[in-house]
Amino acid sequence: MISPKGKTSKARRNKRRAQTWKIAMPNLVKCDCGELVKSHHMCKACGQYKKREVLGKAE
């Protein structure tokens, strides 16, 4: 039966496991005004969502 050649240290084991828990960057898309926003979220710069004005501009 196959067995490990030596003990794997906690640091080596944890370094390997840490790769699967990396946080992914959010998907950013460009609004019509040119601002980068998260997809499916309202643009805070111009107040649009899906090319409709949801919130009026603060003047």
C-alpha cells in the first residue's frame, strides 16, 4: 500500500489549502457615463440602472 514519504508540516499544508479560498474580484462593467460599476447595480455617479434613470442627479 502506498504511504506518504514524510510528514507534511502545518505550514506546507495550509499554504496549499489557502489557494482555494482566494477572493475573486467583482465583475465591473462600464456605465454609459464611463464610470466602472458592479454588474446589476445602480451607477452612483449618474443614477442609472439598465439605461434608465433611477435616481435623479444631486445638484
